[in-house]
Amino acid sequence: MAVTKLFIHGLESSGSGTKGMYFRRHFPEMIVEDYEGPFFERMKKLNLILAAKRNIILVGSSYGGLMAAVYALENRERVMRLILLAPALTLGEFVPYMNMKLTCPVIIYHGSRDNVVPVEDVKRIASEVFADLQHHVVDDDHPLRESFISLDWKKLLSTER
């Protein structure tokens, strides 16, 4: 089974940021692109990239986590797993999706010292929307500077459940 792995950076980052470069170096098969402009333009690009793909594992950081969650809710049959890093689910772009349910596995890592995206609000929203949720609060900040590299990315990105 062919699996597509894709990383979506945050609002003020790029595919050349710390996380993007990590994935390029350690998981060269992973799609790492730059997303610019308003939400709808970013989503249009994401939809074009993934147009013919199935068995998708999405990793989204902050605003990229919001994008990944929206994509998965709109393309449930194509996404096999979401890994969200301090996802910006509290933004207005997610409101239309609040009454939906996603059943694929969703793993969230969120820093307890995040001063950008409120941990408890995301946990509440995620618990309502994601049926198969693992929510991890780690001792870190919004970009997960201290814990990102120590996460078991090989396991998180594996096709095994």
C-alpha cells in the first residue's frame, strides 16, 4: 500500500523551518511544501498536492494543524492518520467543522507553556471532533522547541497502528 506523508508548517513558518528541514532530512519521502496567503489559498494548494493521493498521513503544526484537520474532515476516506502539533483549532476557520466527527487516529502534542494556542480549548474541541484521539501535553512552548525532535517520529509516521 502506497502511503503519502505530508507536513504542513505554521502560519509564519515555511517548509524550510526547523520542522520542515527535520522531515526533509529524516523522512525524504515526506512532502514538505510552502503555503502562503489566506486560508483558502493554502487549502487550495494542499488539495492540489493531494488530489490523487490516498492513505495519507498528515503532520500539521499550529496553523498547519488547522489545515490538516480541515483537510481530513473534508477527505475522511483518504486520510489514515493526523499528527497535530499545537493545532490552531480555536480559529474561526474551524468553526464550520465543529459538529463533524473524524474517526481516523489523531495524535496531538501541545506544549503546556503555549502562549499562542490555548491548550485546554484545543483539548475540548479535539475531544468533541476526533473520535480516536491521543492528546499529549508536554512541558514545552508553542513551537515545541524542546520536545519536537525527541518525539518518536519513526513510530508516529509508520503505517502500523
